[in-house]
Amino acid sequence: MLHVWRRTRGWVRAVVAAVVVGAVGTGVWWFGVRDSAAAAEEPVTRTVAASLTTMEKTVDGTGTLTPAVQEDVAFAVSGTVTSVQVAQGQTVTAGQVLATVDTLQLDADLLAAKATLATAQARLDDAEDDDDGSSTAEAQVAAAQAQVDVAQTKVDDAQAATADATLVAPVAGLLTVVDLAVGDAVTGGGDGATSPQGGDTGGTAPFTIVGTDAWEVVVSVSDADVAHVEVGDQAELTLDGADGLVFGTVAEVGLLSTGEDGVAAYPVTVAVDGGQDGLHDGVSAEVSLVYERRTDVLAVPSMAVTTVDGQTVVTTVAADGTQTQTPVTTGETSDSMTEITEGLAEGDEVVLAVFRPRSTQGDQTEGGAGQMPGGFVLDGEMPAGPPGGGTFSEGGPMGGGNG
């Protein structure tokens, strides 16, 4: 037993020594890290000068970009299609020929109208020659003149119909629908077309043109906000897939509510300013309607403004670095800036914030408090037995026993 105890005592001494040395080493390392972390947490300040800026009040909403121009184009006269000079997906200019129909019947109608006009004109000439000043003669002249007027109107209509046999684009844009082919029969008034085989070629308009140089967005604005919005207000649009802001102008403020479930909302139409390239129908748009803009407003970042003892203050920095809590009067806040109406002048330096960055290593060390390097645990427990087997004496590893 004595031999075992000596081994045990020697082993215990080794463990205790290791624990003590480890604790001392760990303590030095832990306090060293804490000292470094504390040094890293010295206050770091950043200053900025009070400056003049522009502040805006806006009403925000979302909408979908749509072309401002979308025209359904159809023949105003009846006939058989003799040519189709465009294709779907093609860009056309205003006045460009889209298609034509035969003019045989139209030409015949025009000749007949001209013949009727000539006859009416001859009768008017005869009535004027026979006019003797009597009421009867004057009535005959008036009747003949009326016939001439009617005949002239028919000639004008026939000429217009002949011109309508050539269908032209009323606006410039992209052809999104071309539903017509040579040989199709069309009916005047835009009632679609019928193919030679007897089938209906589609909708009422064989052509649809979408403008690509004028766009608009309709935004739904609440009853509380619509009172702020007026025609002519500037709008700022953020479009999906577009770089930077796109600007527009409020073109129309709806008078009839489009809200649902008892919530009033009004449509506000925003016209995109100028010719914008790369815009597409159906793109989502976030819109800010600017209903008030003030320039040359003295402002500082809102994070520089605080309250001390119920008083609004900023911390100003003098040329020699001296910091002073300066009372200020604030106005409106826009985004991250706060208006200063009293207490500061342009160029005054104010403290933005105090940062206290923490040491990552120090944090990890704190999380391991109570643990020694190498896996030693400071929990007051001793091993169950000496290394290499055997048992402790009755007095225990630290108890009494013969030396």
C-alpha cells in the first residue's frame, strides 16, 4: 500500500502541478487577450460637417410599366386583301403602309359619285341661268345647290374610301399583332377578316401597334395621400432590371376610387419622361411621387442627433478637437437626414457615433471560461484512480497515510 500511495502521491503531485501550471498559463493568456480586447475597444469617433441638402416628401407606391400608346388598327373599308407589307415583331413608323385591299368597287363608287356631282352641278347652272329674281326661281336655285352639296359629300366620301384601301400605321411602334394574309376578305369598321377558306382570322383588329418611346405607370394611392398629389408633380421610378432611377411626371390623378373592401384608393398615372431605352412592357416599378421639395436645407445625419435630459443635442467638434454637446432645434426628417433649424451653421463638425468593436478572439475566449488548455476541467474533481491501475489508500489520494 505504501508503494501504491507513493506512486499515487507522485501522480497527484504531477496532476496538481499540471493543473496549476496550466491555470497560470491560461490565466496569463486569458488576461492577455482581455487586455488586447480592451485596447481594441477604445472609442472610435467619426465626424461630418453640417451641410445644405435637398429634402423631399413623397408618396410611394408600386405599379407596372405599360406603353402609353397601344393602337388596334383595322381597315375602314371592305374588300379583299391584295398585300400585307409588314410582319409581327417589326418596328414601323407613323404613316408606313401596313396592307392594301382591292379598289375595284371603290373606284366604281367614286366614278358614280363624280357623275352624280356633275349632273347636280349642271342643274344648278341651269337654275342660276333661269333665275329671274322671283321667289320660285330662287327656290329652284337653292334646291339645285343642295343637290350639289349632297353630291359633293358623296364624292368626298368615295375619295376617302379609296384612300382607306391603303392601311397605314397611325403611330410609330412595334407590331405585336399581324393577323392578316393576302386573299382575306375584310369588313369595314374593324370587324376582322375572313380567309379564302371561310375561317375567321382572329379578333376585330388585324394589327396592334405598341409604342416603344412613351411609357407610363399607374399607381394606386390611398385616400389619405392622394390629396398631396397633383398633375405635374415629379416622380422617381425604380424599375426591375434597370440601372439607376427613371424619372417621370404625374399626368393624371383619377377622381373615381378603385379601392376594394371599403378601402378608398385612386389611380395616379405617371408618364415616363423623355425617350428611355431598354424599357419593356410589364416590368414592375416602385414609384415615389414627390409632392414637396425644399432645397438648401441645413441637415446632419440623424444618427448624430440625440436627447440629453429632455433636450435635443448634437456633439460638435471645435478646431482644437474639443467636443461640446450643443442644443439644436430640429425640423423634418427625410431618409437618414434630419433638418437643423437652429443651433448649427453650415460646416460645423458633429460627431456621428462612437464605435466599440469587439475582439473576435477575446469573445471566443470568454465563451470558454472555466476551461483549461489541453482539456483540463476546473470542476474540483480528481481522477478515480492512479494511472496504470491500482487503488488509493483508505485515506484517499490526498488523505492521511504514512509518508
